[in-house]
Amino acid sequence: MFEPKLKEECGVFGIYGNQEAATMTYLGLYSLQHRGQESCGIISSDGNRFYKSIGMGKVTDFFDGEKLESLKGDMAIGHVRYSTTGGTGIVNAQPLSAVYHRGYMAVAHNGNITNAYKIRKELEKEGAIFQSTTDTEIVIHLLARSKAANFTDALIESVSRLEGAFSLLIMTNKKLIAVRDPWGFRPLSLGFVDKGYVVASETTAFDIIEARYIRDIEPGEILIIENNTIRSEKPFPKKKISQCIFELIYFAKPSSMVFHKSVYEFRKNLGKQLAEEDSIVPDIVIPVPDSGRMAALGYAEAKNIRFDEGLIRSHYIGRTFIEPAQKIRDFGAKIKFSPVESVLKGKKVVVIDDSIVRGTTARKIIKMIRAAGAKEIHFRISSPPTISPCYYGIDFPSKEELIANMMSIEEIERYLEVDSMRYISYEGMMKITGESKDLFCTACFNEKYPIEVERKGKSILEENKEKNKKAE
Amino acid sequence: MFEPKLKEECGVFGIYGNQEAATMTYLGLYSLQHRGQESCGIISSDGNRFYKSIGMGKVTDFFDGEKLESLKGDMAIGHVRYSTTGGTGIVNAQPLSAVYHRGYMAVAHNGNITNAYKIRKELEKEGAIFQSTTDTEIVIHLLARSKAANFTDALIESVSRLEGAFSLLIMTNKKLIAVRDPWGFRPLSLGFVDKGYVVASETTAFDIIEARYIRDIEPGEILIIENNTIRSEKPFPKKKISQCIFELIYFAKPSSMVFHKSVYEFRKNLGKQLAEEDSIVPDIVIPVPDSGRMAALGYAEAKNIRFDEGLIRSHYIGRTFIEPAQKIRDFGAKIKFSPVESVLKGKKVVVIDDSIVRGTTARKIIKMIRAAGAKEIHFRISSPPTISPCYYGIDFPSKEELIANMMSIEEIERYLEVDSMRYISYEGMMKITGESKDLFCTACFNEKYPIEVERKGKSILEENKEKNKKAE
Amino acid sequence: MFEPKLKEECGVFGIYGNQEAATMTYLGLYSLQHRGQESCGIISSDGNRFYKSIGMGKVTDFFDGEKLESLKGDMAIGHVRYSTTGGTGIVNAQPLSAVYHRGYMAVAHNGNITNAYKIRKELEKEGAIFQSTTDTEIVIHLLARSKAANFTDALIESVSRLEGAFSLLIMTNKKLIAVRDPWGFRPLSLGFVDKGYVVASETTAFDIIEARYIRDIEPGEILIIENNTIRSEKPFPKKKISQCIFELIYFAKPSSMVFHKSVYEFRKNLGKQLAEEDSIVPDIVIPVPDSGRMAALGYAEAKNIRFDEGLIRSHYIGRTFIEPAQKIRDFGAKIKFSPVESVLKGKKVVVIDDSIVRGTTARKIIKMIRAAGAKEIHFRISSPPTISPCYYGIDFPSKEELIANMMSIEEIERYLEVDSMRYISYEGMMKITGESKDLFCTACFNEKYPIEVERKGKSILEENKEKNKKAE
Amino acid sequence: MFEPKLKEECGVFGIYGNQEAATMTYLGLYSLQHRGQESCGIISSDGNRFYKSIGMGKVTDFFDGEKLESLKGDMAIGHVRYSTTGGTGIVNAQPLSAVYHRGYMAVAHNGNITNAYKIRKELEKEGAIFQSTTDTEIVIHLLARSKAANFTDALIESVSRLEGAFSLLIMTNKKLIAVRDPWGFRPLSLGFVDKGYVVASETTAFDIIEARYIRDIEPGEILIIENNTIRSEKPFPKKKISQCIFELIYFAKPSSMVFHKSVYEFRKNLGKQLAEEDSIVPDIVIPVPDSGRMAALGYAEAKNIRFDEGLIRSHYIGRTFIEPAQKIRDFGAKIKFSPVESVLKGKKVVVIDDSIVRGTTARKIIKMIRAAGAKEIHFRISSPPTISPCYYGIDFPSKEELIANMMSIEEIERYLEVDSMRYISYEGMMKITGESKDLFCTACFNEKYPIEVERKGKSILEENKEKNKKAE
């Protein structure tokens, strides 16, 4: 009946004190679209009541002028979501909202509450009814049920019960609240625009609406915006800071500052480090566009080798793609990329991407490069081997599907049909993080999970260990 | 009532002898999508009758499995189109088709027939009725009215009457015909797949369906594919070859070979030439993505200066974009690009794009780069000043809107608020074309139009000259 | 925030033990479509989980093969709804559903729970959160919160708290429950099909699926269908039976048996009674089609005068109707009816309808009949003057809009521009009900409301009395 | 390639000199909706250019405020169409339009041009191209090709070539023309509204827009409205007047005057005549609603027997209807009709309909009446046996599907499971037509076709005779 939200990526955006709150939120969500393209939603408040518009698809496809106009008021929160759990549909789309004894309440959530199952079972026992299967809905129930004398106390009481990754935006009739879990898994930043405030998953969302970045919401901080002033609460016990390194490697937009770092520079530095660890001397370095471009630029720069674009990426891909019955080899790669023969023909090529998960797309890309005439192909990945899923808000396949978990380097080289394949080293990657190197969660690379995760009352981490043993 | 098609860009694709002709055409059109996103259409033939599906929007948005399945037969032609003439709608979308005394006929056209007005008036006088305002419709009428004894003679008689730019695909119940005008304005290439043939505006369309490039349709050539064999006719009088240089500079996909040249290398070489003509020594070179990337790579390489990406391009732009009432400065640029502050801050930057038309977007981009902290901005264009519209199938604004026509270099620098602005020289550009330098139409740069164009019976080139005089 | 559902008409349908439960429900709802065309919905159960499809519009417009196929399981409940409360939208559409500690639960409701406001406030105080503004949602909360040991006890405890009009269908994973309030305001009938059971607002819903009528759910009865057997509970204290006489006069379908009476014969008998009370001798009797037809037939039969159709009703009316700017007189009537001049010209006509509410449409119809040449027009209504709204599930305008409340007979005659206008007498109408005459609610005719109604904590009936005083 | 339009029913409407021409046409088409619900279209003219909106579905479903506003100008023609020829789609939807040497031209057609095949072949030989498969398109070509000196001469020359049934509306930039074939098969009436003119298939279309009926367009008349004046031409040779009697029996709306007769009274008189020819004495007379109601009223009146409604017709039927897999007996009738048991139980019933074509629906209706308890059922048809298709604009099944052609009265009685079944006599029907009895086409009843019909160059009437012979 209830399954924890393990396979979901999201972006959140909130704005306070802006007369076009909904349109601003729409623009903010648009610039966070890379964090989820499956559903999107905005709820606004005019102080007395809420206005709501939530649907499937991308922000600019779903919203139109009429919908935005109907979202009245000078305060709003929004959400974009991606989920691989089939048929999740509109029921789980966010923000969630409800009416309770204090008035209206809405919640937008990025992350994964790891003790949601237990709390939900408790709430159901007490008579709570649920509309969705998302872990986010428990936040609303906890707040509605709190016997605390005022809203702030109820809020602190409620979010204190949560464990896991949660960058939350909560809106009531007149308040906007931002909450970041004490581990700090997911980013959340505060900005300033006109005379009001904005909160967003990434700083790049500030650029489009001309907001200025103020600071990050700190791990374990609750920020309450009300009567045009900001108040900060830090009621959580201290936890080991565990910022998601995959945000920097892959998930966030290169134009963002995340965890006080330039995503662009971080990726370029990974490329430089990769070059340093690598003795090969190619004719050219090419990226898998657009994901591998920054690392490829760093790699080429470090080795002083020619950087070129050997693949042209198409940006016209629609929702569905009809494949002919007569099989076209590497169809999935061909609809995304066109090879540039004049660049590749006769060359010894280093191809760079930011990560390799299942390896199926990589294999098709390599074949396409080979077919275009490349003489030698050396595949380089600017992250270490991904060996275990994330339970805190990044959508990975299961252990059995992760190529790094199932094959040795030599096996991968044979599978991909490359002349060589290398990852950046774990230590190399950590070097790039600099002084903040203890502040990251790298569980996908080393299985050191900062918090336990339960599914239907059982520990997922225990399950994983058993799988590991069997595999041995 | 009738206006010649002066503002239209198109791509065409045809296939013969393939059991999934429609799906292959759909894939071919998808890879030609950059040539037009406004409408798309496919007509197929099973030898006895035609099947037709034409609509507004992109290929992957309009077509679905059901539509493709309804397009039966082993032969098909398709068309993608872009038009700035408002409200052209579905009536002018192609391929056009009709039934006439020999059976079915369909036509897909890239280019602009410059004597269409005169021919249409003649046809109307003879009792012809018209459904659209496109110049393409006259091709059908000429073929239907020919008194020639057989189809081939009728075809030759008909297309011989046409002047201007026309890369045409014509389909009858059992034949596929490709025609390229004797000036060779627009590209058209022949390929081979399985046991059948394909014809496409650009070679990149062959990659996705695993077709092999055979050769270009030559200027003035008529290719008739029938009974699984190819026959070539060259009935046209010789004309001065006038290949569109803008296809290489801007319009074609970098992964294509156009006019026997790699588009990618051509653009990169323009960047190198630009560097050679330019004495400035910047800290970094950045492209306006994705259009300026190849030239920027060439420029950086030639000068051995760091190439970086200072702007991240969004690829989620939908059909409509809601702008807030409270003006956001440079909104049009902000929804397309996000600046990377860590790259730009404090730098002396060379920014490269492939062309500058009105200058309005460039101005916004420059402001965005400046706001991100660039110290100096030097804007470079890898084509010469565009001073006059194209009447042969590229959509330019009118003379009065072309910035190069209205402002001096200094005025443009002031308007764009850049530290300096330079174009590549006309001679520099022509050097890059190498041995084939006499084979190009460069009228948009030097007003040397290879053919007269009439609008409502008047000469457009005469009109332009008068405008030039007045402007003096 | 919460407004009681005073302006809503509904129909409900449920089926148990049928392998095509959803399609059967769709057919049942289709035949109840006259009870509400604004929204419709079906929820089915396969014993383990629920499947849900709810949307705006008519049953045959909203549902399609795909939607019905997705509604798996051998049990389902459905709902059709009409509401004049603007913009109620999909949020209030039924059936409502939720997950709670015992599993899934869904509710479809016809009627109006008069003490909903009080219960909702209590529930909110205890921490309940609400998704809709309908009174129906409290049923779910009461059931989820009950501490009773088993479901049946929880059900009895919950519905015992409700006051007002409620013909309810409740579905859990494996049970179908039908509840009818102890006053018996709205109809609810039980049928048998194949080896399973059906429950519907009206018996006509049984015809289309070839179910046989068994009996009515009695006022105050709870029927629990489980393990293919039926169990009946009657836990409510006895109340004065108050069946809605307007179901017989106007709302139900003529082909139904409602409250053990043939709706068709009831209406025809009203016409006969009306004739008996009326001394006029017209040339012809015509109905306002289709609503007045039965009474007109009865009237004509009783007086042995010619019955004819003087107005032809159009059945092509779509959702919206564009009216020209240049005013067309009586437009609203003209799009519904076309006059038959040959019937009306030069005649003394009695026109019969089942009720008159605001009088605006009647006025237009009369004008149309006059324009077609009628010599005299005598308007007859087969129900007594409607002087007060219904708070138990029929949508009436407010007291101030009811013509019978604002004008004397003479004033109405002048307003409608008829030669005479008469209602059936209250006593005449009650005579037709026969032996069961004490079992009806006739509050809309005599303001004798069987139960108090509260709105935002205030008594509506008190408000009305005050209005009456002021009006005096 | 080309098939004559044998299976199409249509309605046409045109208006001249009205500032809301499009909206008026929309209302006119709405009131002609019974003549065709498959597609609809309007073309308007502002004197300089045409505006066009044509689509699938009903008038009020397809048109909206935006579409109507886009149809500028004070002149318009419109068309509604029904066709049983599968997949005819939008290509054949009307009005048709084109640009030719004199300007714009549009045509809306009700009827069937019987020599269309021959003319089309000739036109194709001369180089004409065709967009549709309808016979209407030849009208445009004939007009465009005429060498006549002025438009009127060209018009007369063109329509003089046509044979068959054609009530045509033709619109040019500034003229509205109405043409009725010299046989007068289909109706066409002229009206007056404000200072302008309207032309419509039936007079009922005048009621909704408050136009006054002036007169019918006469058989063989061409009416040219221009410069706000009307001119009449009668260039055709005289033909035997052959008005379609089925318009009066079945097709036209009862509120119309068609061929100078009240459709309502005609049908009622058929019922009276039927009663006169019938000796049975039933308990009640009921119609198949709504088609049989007028005849049933006449029958009951003539015999002085009780008229009642034993079937309630549903008007909520949508485009598609999902049928359960578990067969429901007589499903097609059940979704249309609900039986009124209290009317039918134990009765000797006469059931009346206006025609019987295949007999499949009638059979289901009879079963439903029987299941509701009728003791005896006597089925009466107010038209004679339909033994042959119509080739002039009414959609009948082929000879082999017409029940009257395949079964004797006794066989039909057995098939329908009725106690008796009777048609009105041919002579009886003709008596009702009164003085105008020689002015009708009754070919569907007696195979006396007024004009030859060709299909692919062969005579259809010859084919039929051969079939008749074989059948003997």
C-alpha cells in the first residue's frame, strides 16, 4: 500500500512577498527543470486561501498564462519531480496541500524521509487517512496533529521526528518555511528579490528572476519567513554533515553554486585530476555532450591536447519516440547524438563522461564513434565506480544493474568495446573537494550510508549487505 | 492573395523501397528538425494510393505510432518547415498532394521559386484553382497540365519552367523523383539503405537510419527512381553555380557534409581565420552556445588561449513562455542561457557567435556576461556583415532590421555595450571555401543576387536598390 | 474555508461480484446521467487495491475503453454530480477515497449532511486534514478515527453521527455498503444481476444492465454486502419519514419506480388532477418538452382534448453556446425549442410544465408560442408554488429568486404575458400521493423542514425566518 | 480513386449582409444539425478575402468563440454533413474553397451530382487536380475553367452541365449564390433578416435567428445576391419535378415547412391514414420516440385510443459507447431507450415508427417492450416498404440490407417477434401529399428513379436491375 519514495529526484522553489509570486515560481521551476521533468506544480497563497495548479510534464508545457493568472497572491511554492516508479501519476505530484485546524498548509519536498514507513503506520493507527504514497504526506499529518500551543512549536515538534534527506518548503496562509535536514543531504539556498525572499534548490534559479544569493539554508536549520522578516531555528541535534557529492558530479546545473562550490569548476577540476591520473596521449579529447563537457575541457587543458566536439546532441527529443520494427543498431544513442566524421576519422580519441551507470548507452555511443572512423577509443569517467544505490534522493538503478558492481575494468572494456576505460580514483575525487572533504555523503561509491533506511519495516541496508554476501 | 514564399526554411526527406518508409521518413525528418519546427508532414504511397499526415509542431510531437502505422507503403516523402509569415498555418504545410489524370502526385520543396508569381497568374488564367499561397503548388499544376506524352517528358517540361532555389522531392504512385535547381542553391544528397534509396536535405539524416551516403544530387539534375533503378536527366541550361554559403555558416547541422564540405570543420576554420585577423589577447574564449561553439574552438586553438563555457544553454524551452509583468531585464536571453560566474568573473573575454542579425539577443547576452563579472568583453562574429535579405530559402529580416546595414562598427559596439566588436572579413571567409570559392551565393553579404525575384509582378531587387538610394 | 454542499444534485451506483464491475457502473451512471452532468467518477476494487478514474463532464464523454479497462476488480462504486456552486471543479468530484489503518475506503454520496460543519470543526481540532470542501469527506474521517473493534461497529458509530439527507455507498477492499438516512430523503434501490448485487439511486439504472429490482434500501437501513451475502443493520433511532416529493415531480427519470411509485404515472396523475381543478376548455394541450409531457398527457386525457407537440426540442446542445452580439430575443429558449407553427397558429393553447422556478425560461417559451400565432395561452404547472429552497439535495435558487415567492398569480401572468396561469393545488398534489401522503418532505412548498441545517455554525432555517419577517 | 458521394446527408446555410455572419451561420447550422453530425464548416468573406473553419463533430462541439471571431465579414456559407462511407474525414468536409483567376470561391452542397464521374474524368484530362473525392469539387473547377466573359455567364454555363440533386450555395468575394437543381430534389428556402438575406436547407433555421421566410428557391432557379439585391436566373431546361418524399416522412425537422408543407402535419396525417387502413383496436398507442411520435399522435387521434409514452429516450449518448464483454441483450436499444413498465404491463400495444430500414433496432425495441410486460405488440410503419436505395442525398443501406426487400410481411413479423406488423400503403401515403402528388420522387418505394446515376462510368440503375433479375 505504501512504498517509500526511493526513486525520486526533485527541485523546489519558494517565494515570499512578490506580487507575481506564481510567475516567478514558474520561472524558478523552469531553471530547475533538470531536477525533474515528469510533473510540476505550484501552490500560491493570498493570505486567506490557496490556489493550486499541478500536472504532468514540463513547466513550460503544463503552465500557461491562464493557469498562472489563476494562482493569486504574493507567496508561492513549487515543485518539479522525476520518478522511475511506474505509474506514479498525478496523485503523488507535489506540492501537497490540505486544510487543517489552523488553516491551509502546503509542502514541497526534495529528498527522502527514511523513517517515513514507521511514522505513517503510527499515524494510520491514530485515524489518519492518506491520499498519496509519498513520504511527504506524513509532514502534513504531523503538523495537523501536533498539540503544541503555536505553529512554530508544532513545526519544530513535527520536523524533529523526521530522519533522512529533506529540503522542505512549507507554506501556510501567511508564512513561508524552509527546512534542511541536519545531515544537509540536498542543497537549499536563500535569495533576495525586490523586497521579498526566495528559496530554491539551486542558485541558478535566482539568475532568471534577478534575485541575489544571500546564503545557503544550513543543515539542520528551520527558516521562518513571516511579516516580511526572517527567523531561524536550529532545534535538531547535530548530525554528521553528509552533502550529496553526486549533486556536484552530475545532478546540479553547471551554472549553480552548490555547497559553496562552483559546479562548473568542480567538474572541470575532476577532468584535470582524471588527466593527472592517466598516462595516455590521445589525438583529441571529446565529451559525451552535454554531461561530460566540463570534465573533458579540464582533461584537455591539463594535458594540453586538442578538445573537439565529436558528437552533436539533438535537442528536439519529444516525449515518445517511435522505433522502426527493422532494428536500427544503437537506436537510443542515434536519436540523441550525430557523429562528426571529420573530427573522429583516423583519430586516437579520449571520450569523457561524468558517470557510467548501466553502461548500455555508453556502449552505443562508443559504437557510433567507432563507426565514424575513430582509430582508438579511450573512455574516461570523471567519477569513481558507482557501486551502490542512493536512498536520499538520487535515482540510481539497483545494485544488480550497476555495471561497476557487476564487472571488472577489463570486463567493462570488453563490453564497451573500447581500447581502454578508466575511472577517476576515489581519492582523486576527494582531493577536489578540498577542505570540505569530510562533509560529503559518498555512499554510492563506498557504501558508507549515513542513515539507516527502512522499507515496509525492514532495513534496506541490511538487505544490501545480505545481497553483497551472496554475491561473494 | 498570393505572396511568394520569401520567409521560409525547410528540410526534405524521401525514401524508396523500404517496408517501413513512413517511420524512416519520420526519423529522417527528426534529424532535419533544425531546418524547421513549425510544421511537418509525411505522404506515403503503396503503389496504388497515398496516405497523408501533416500537422503543426515538431516531428516527435506531431507524429505518434498510430499516425505512422496509417502511412502505408514502401515509399514516402516528408517535409519540415519554419516560416515567420504569421498565421501561415496548416494550409501551406507540405508535402502538397493532388489527384490528376495520371494518378496521385505529392511534392516537398526546399527553396523559393522566384518566378512563381508569373506562372501562377498564367495558370489561374487557364482555369487552375489554388488551395495554398505557397509557390510549391504551381509545380503540381504544371505537371497536371502538361500535354507531354509521358510522365518524364511532362516532368522535364514542368520543372524547366521554374527559376530560383528548388530542391524538390516529387512522388507519384510508383516513382520518387529528386530535382535540384541548376544554380544548386540548396543541398540535396542521395543515400542507400538496405535495397532502397533515400534523398535528404543533409547527410546527417542518413546517420540515424544507417543509410550510406552515395553522392549529392547535382545542380540541374533530375533523378528518377522507379522499378528500383535510378535514372538521371539534366535538361536544364547551365547556370552559374550558387550554393548558399549560409548553409555552411549557420543553417546546416555540424555533423553534415554539405556541398562536399564538413560543416563542423568549415565553422572551426572560420574561427581560426577570425583569430588570425584579430590582434586581441583575451583571458578566455567562450561561445554563444551552441551556435558559436565550433568557431570559438577554432579561434581558441589558433591563438592557443583557454576555451571555456561561460553560458549554459537551457534545452527545456517550450512553445510559449510566460513573462512576468514586472519587467525582467534581458528576459529573452535569461530563459535561454545561465551565466557561469566562476568562469567569467574578472576576465577579459572573447565571445564568439556565428552571425549577428538584429543584434537584440546579442545585446542581452552581453549584459548577462557583464553582470556575471566579466572585466572586458570582445564580441566576434564568424561571418561578414549581413547586409541584405536572402530570397532563396533562408529567413532573414528586411534590410531595415539588419544591424550591419544600419550601424557602423563603432555604433554596434556602443549599442551592444562591448569593449570591441569585429566580423570576419569577406575575403577571410572566402579563403576558407578554398578552391570552390566561385561556386557560392553570398548575396546576403554583397548583394550580388544570382537571380531576379518578383513579388506581385515587381522586381524585389529593383525595390531594394531604390531603398539603398534613399538610405544614402 | 468550508461551505456546506447546499447546491448539489447527485446520483450513485454500486455493484458487487461482477467481473466487469467498472463497465457496469459506467452503464449504470449513464442511465442516472439526468441526476448530474458536471462530473463523474468510478472507483473499483480487486480486493487488494483500488483503481480510480474521476473527471469533469458526462459519463460517455469522460470515460473511454482505456479508462474502463484500467478499473480492475469485481466491485465498484460510481457517482454523477451537478453543482451550481461555481468552480467546484475536480477537487470535490466523487467518489472520494483514502487509505487508512484498515486499508482502502471510498465513498459516494447523494444528499446533504446537515450537521457537517460541526463535525468537521471537531475533526479538524483533533488533527484531521481535509482535501475537499464537501460534506462527504467527514464520513471517511469518522470511519478512520473510530476506535471500534471491528469495521461494522466503526461504520455504525460513524454514520450514527450524521444528520440530514444521505444515500451513501461505501466501499472497502472487500465490502460494499449502502446506507440510507433514517428520514429517507433520497431514493436508493437494491437489485440483482448474475450472481452479484447492484445498488442505485433509481431503478431505471437496473434496466440497462439487465438487473432485477429486489427492494428499496429502507430509511435508516445499513446494508453490508460481503462474502457474497447481504446483512442488514438498523441502528438509527426512528425519524419521521420525509421522502423528497420533488424526485417524483421533476428529478427522477419517468421510467423509474421511486418510493414504490411509477414516476411516469405520478406525473400523469398530477396532470389529471390539474385538469380537474381547471375549468378552461382549450383547442389543444401542449407540453414543454420533455419535462411537461406526462402531465400534459394526463391533462388532455382527463379533459378529452387534443394533445399535440407545439415545440420541438433540440438535443444537440453542447457545453457552450455562442450568442451573437446583436441580441436575439429569447435566445435561451430558441436554442432549445423550435415552434411548430401549423400546430399553434390561431389556437387557444394550454401549455403544461412540471414546475416554474425563476420564470425566465417560461417567459421566453411563451413569447415563442405567441410569435408562432397562438391566439390564447394558458400556462399550467403540475406542482404547487415553490416558495423555499431545498437543503437536502435538490438545487433550487434562493428564496429571492423563486418567482412564486416574489409574485402573486396575477403578477406572474403579467410577467409571463399569458392569458392565465395556474398551479396544481397543494392538496391536489397530496391526493395523488395516496396512502403514503405523510411520508413526504414538501418543505419547498410549505417550509416545513424536517431537520435543521447549519451553515458556518448558524441555523439556515432561522436565517430564512428572519428574511420572511423582513419581507413582510 | 474517385467514388461518387452516394451515402451522404447534408444541410446548408448561407447569409448575406449581416455583421455577425459567422455566428448567424453557426446558429443556422445548429438548427440543421439533424441533417448531419459528422463534420461542419463555415467560410466567411469580408469582400476581400475568405476566412475558414472546418472540422469534425457537431456544430456546438467544434465551434467556439475564438473560431467564430476569426471568421470575419458580413457574408458566410456553412455546411453540416453525415456520411457512412468510412474514414471520409476532413478532406471531404465542406464548404470547399479555392482561389482562381476571378478571386475566391466557396461551395456548400446538399445532394448528389449524378454525372460527376464523367465530368471529373474530362476535367482531369484537361489538367485539373483534385483534393477531395467529393462530387462537389467539380463545381469549382467548372467555374474556374469557364471562358465566359463574366461571372454570371460562367456560373450558368457551369451549373448547366450538372445532373442530379443539388441544392448549392456558392460564395465569391462579394456574391452569394443559391442554386436548386431543375428536379428540385432537396429543399432550399430564402429568408430575410435585418437588411440581409439568408438561405437554408430548411425553414426551421430561420426561427433561431429571427429571420422571416420569403419563399423557396424554385427547382431550376439560380439566385444571385449582390449589392444587396437579388436576381433570379432560370437557365435550365424544364425537368419533371421530383421532390424527395423522404424529407417529409423522416429527414426534415418537424418544425420546418418543406416543399410548402408542414412536416409535422404531414407526419401526423400519415398516422391518421395508417389508422384508417388498420382494423386493430389496441389498449394504447405508443411511438418509438422521437421519430414515430407525430404519426402515433395522428393514429391515436384517428382511432380515439389512448396515446402514451412507453419508452423514455436518453439524450446523453456520446460519441462512443463502451459495451461490456458479457453480452447485454439488445444493448443498442437499451442505451437509447428505457421502458416504462407501468405503461406497458399487460397491454395490447400499437407501436409506431416512421420507417423500418434494416429492422435490427426495431427488433431490439420490440423485445424491450415485451420484457416490460406488453401482452400484444402490433408494429406499424408510417411509410410504405423501402425497397431500393436513394442516389440523390439520403443515406440508405444497399438493396440487400433493406428488410422490405428481403422479407415478406409474415417473415418480418416472425423476425421482429411481433403479433402483427403493417406498413402504410403507397396509395395511402400519396393521398396525403394531396394536389402535389406528381411532384415527388418516390424511387425508394417504387424504383422509379428520375435520373440515371453512374459509378465509375457504369450505370448504377442498370446494376440494380441485374441484381433484381438475379434475385428473382
